Amino acid sequence: MITFGKRAMRIQRGNGFTLVELMIVIAVMGIMTAIAIPSYQTFMAQRRLNGAAREVMSDLMAARMKSITKNNRFRLIVVDTAQYQILDDANNNNAVDAGEAIQAKNIQTNYYDVTLSKTANPIFNPRGTATLGGTITVTNPRGSKYVIVSLNGRVRISDTP
């Protein structure tokens, strides 16, 4: 017992954690982290795949709406496995001419492990229909998603082609 003036203060032993207890807690947390990391990586790969498919679908829907608004054709052109372009086909000839606006997109800017492929480059007409329907396949190590453009201009995402 230690006394300070009129007050007494007792020093007690055993208030706290021992080194062994702390090491056990750290070991358990390490094991839980080692189990959780692969699940988290799989989860994030699936999120990147879904996000990329939604981005492509959104760009296709925007092209369709612009074709109606501007009363001319819009075409999505898949350039390679990472890039695509949206062509504002002002003279409606389905070709890239001088003076026509092209918006270039790189899907790997936001989704580094995603690649693209296509069956056709969809063309949206001023009435909102599609001249060429087609499927744009979005792939990463987790699997594939298919962005499908039907001839009536509907754009949707599917797990099957």
C-alpha cells in the first residue's frame, strides 16, 4: 500500500493482458484474415465484371437516346479488347468521316482485368431501333457477362449469350 497524504492507493497485480494472451489474439486475427482474403478477392473480381458490363450497357443506352434526340445514327465500335468508340454518324453512312464526333472509352481505366469482344458493332437508328443487333462480351478471371442489343433497340445484360 502506498500512501499519499490521507489517501491510500493499492497496487494490484493482474489488471491487463499477458503477452501470451495478446499473441493468441494476434494469431487468431491472422488466421481469420488469411481465410477472408481469397473470398474478398473473388468478390471484388465479380464486382469489377458487373461494373464493366453496366458501364458498356449505359454507354449503349446513351447512344440509343442520342440517336433519337439528334435524329441520326450512333454506332458503338469495339476497337480492341480494352477500347471502344461511340460514333455520332452525322451523315448516316455507317463510316467514320471527317467532322463526325467520336467518343473513345477504355474499359480498363476503371476495371483493370476486364476485356471486351463482340459479335457485331451495334448501330442505333433515329427511331431507337438497331440496324445491327449484337452481343458485347465482357470477361475477366471471374467469368463473363453479355451485353445484348436486340433489333428493337433494347439493351440488356445477361449471364448467357
